Amino acid sequence: MGLLTSKKALVGLVLMVVGTLTFVPSALGTASVPVYALAVAALVLTAGTWLVGTSGDGRPV
């Protein structure tokens, strides 16, 4: 099953993009992002990575 044909993988990719974009203002130092927002971004990024990693057949990597 391809990465773009699986609904689980697409949801994971969206979560990864959202989580990554949440880190950008903090990484660039352009905005003061609260710590709890960074914690949520880390959780969203982790969930997206897990969904993409487990969306295919076989053993997750």
C-alpha cells in the first residue's frame, strides 16, 4: 500500500506538518511561543510519525 493511498498515512502526514510548523516560530526566535504549545506540537508530531510508521504492511520501523 502506497503512502498517499492510505488514510492513516495521510492523517499522519498532516499531523507531522502541523507539528513541525508549530515549532518554526520558536526555532526562528520570531515569536514567543508558550511552553505548553511546544509540548502539544511535540505530541502532534509524535502521533503523526507513529501513524505514518505503522500505516504500511509489515513491521514498523
